[in-house]
Amino acid sequence: MDLVKYLVAAVVSFLVGILVWIMGNFLSGILLFVLLFGGYILWNALKGIDKTPIKQEENTQPQEKTATPPLDN
């Protein structure tokens, strides 16, 4: 189902790119196609990211204690 969504987005972006190409110039059509389709892909990728922070593991290794504390000079 995701592939169909991306295919539809690609076709719509392509048609808008061709329309801009006819009205403007070739590079504008290509740029608009890349921006629209790439923006859609990025939007879907960012929509799937969780908002919860990632838990970090605590340091479980015991810290070494020195016999004498460091001296100030």
C-alpha cells in the first residue's frame, strides 16, 4: 500500500513538473518535481519517528577508587 502512495505522489509531482516545464523552463520543472516528491518522502519519514526520548543505559561498571586523593599543587 505504501508503494501505491509513493507512485501516486510521483505521478502528481511529475505532472506538476511538466506543467511548470511548459510554462517556465526545463530546469524549473525538474526542480519542482524533485522538491515535491522528495518533500513527500521526507514528510512520511519524519511522520514515522517517535516523539518519545530514547532511554540511555546507565553505567553499571563500578568506578575505581584511588587509595590517596589527588594533591593540589
